[in-house]
Amino acid sequence: MELLLSELVSRNRHWTNFGNVATYIPELKNANKDALGIVVVDIEGNIYKAGDYETKFTIQSISKPITLMLALMDYGPDHVFEKVGMEPTGDPFNSMRKLETINPSRPLNPMINAGAIAVASIIRGKDNEEKMDRILQLFRKISKNPNLNINENVYLSEKKTGDRNRAMAYFLRDVGIIEGDVEAILDLYFKQCSIEVTCEDIAHIGMFLANHGVIKETGEQYVPKNITQIVKTFMVTCGMYDASGEFAIQVGVPAKSGVGGGIMCAVPNRMGIGVVGPALDKKGNSIAGVKVLESLSKELALSIF
């Protein structure tokens, strides 16, 4: 497997020349544009690595399925989906266009920024410190990394420049989707996006989802199966921003990308995959990472369709 992964990384590395690192969050400009790495964790617990797999990056939008899981465990689907819809948008992840034009005015799904901010607003906790601690504890458990933490520089950079997210959040409060202190909700959202990870961390999270919320070592159903099914369905339909349809055809597995350059995949009953490649395409996905996943899917017949 590692020989295959190394070959696929080498074969697709040139694609990094055709992408660019994210710049709208200033701290992300410091990422290594040429980095490309992958980790696969299979159902037996074997771990395979290739390329620049030790590269650290912030999780960004890959956090959205995990906070959605937490909100669903806190409140159940009925309450959560009063706040956010279940449909793909066809728009960029940070678009505000449909918030005002659809009725009712609610985010179309939890994988876009507006939807993830709405989800963050209902995480249980007496204050932001408790809420963030609950988010981190869930991430640490399912990534098998007790040392996961927030990259303070990225968090502060996001907080300073997050005006579009701020505008969305205030609009959402105006139409009654979110309640309470908008700045506190945004602070929580910026922190969840700034959790620093590696490919191996997100591969373990992908395997957790692929195993339907069961901790393999203990057999514990840590997250209810129906909640992981909801999350993986969103990953298929909305997880790669407005390139989700093409990714479903070319790769065919539940996946979530982030502008830090990561992509997390959950291949049901088979494996979790973590990829990093900070050079992004125009839709915000790792340009070389997507190509590696296309190649891997074809080699191993991973598509669920």
C-alpha cells in the first residue's frame, strides 16, 4: 500500500504548480505550497503513509462534520435542521447570496460557513470555554491524538479578518436562526477551524466515520450510527464545496475539504484517508490532493456508487 501511495503522490505532485495557498486568512499564506502527503488507516488498524504526511495544517472546514455530530448528539436532527437545511448550494462556501433570497432565510446546509456558524451557535455549554473543550475532547477522542489543540496564530488571523463570516452571523441573528452573543459564537467558530492537525489525525477521524461511529479498539458506539450516516451524506453532497458533484463522480466517497489544504475521506467499512496539499484550486479544494484521491479511488475501486 505504501508503495502505491508513494507512486500516486509522485505522479500527482506537479499539480501543486497549478494551485495557490489560501490568502484571505493571512496566516495561511505561510503554508508550503509544494507539500503533498497522504495517510490511510484501514479497518484492521493498519496505517500507511506517503509524501509530506507530517505537514501540520489547520483543520478549517473539515471541522464542520464533527461539530455537526456534536450538535446532533446534543439536540437531535429535528432541532438542528430547524436552523440549517439539507441541500447543496451550488455556491462558494463563503457565499451570502442565498441567505437573503430563499424563504425561510436559513443556511442551505451545515458544510458552508453560514451553516457551520449556525451549528456552532447551538453547541451545549455554559460558556465558550466549556463549548470549545467539548469540541476539542471529541476531536481528540476520534483522532486518537490527545494533544490536538488550537493554532493561536491562525485563530487570531481568522478573527481579525473574518468580516464576511461576521456579516453572515449578524444576518442569521436578524432572521432568528442564531441567538445570543454573535461575537462569542464567531469566536467559537474561528477556534474550531483553527485546530491544528496532520494527515494521520484526519485519517483516524475518517476511519471513525467509516466504522459508523464505533471505536474499533473497544467496540464502543461512541457516536450513534444514524448521526454518522447523516454526516457522511452531507460529506457526499456538500463536502467538497461547489465541486461536490464532480468529486462524487471522480472519487465517489464521503469527503470534506478545508482551505488549510486538508481533505478527509471516509470509505465505509474500509478505510479513512487524510490528505494534505495547501495549493488550492479555484473552489478551495487541494488541487493535487483531489488528483491523488482520484487516482487512489480508481486503483482500489473505492467508489461507493
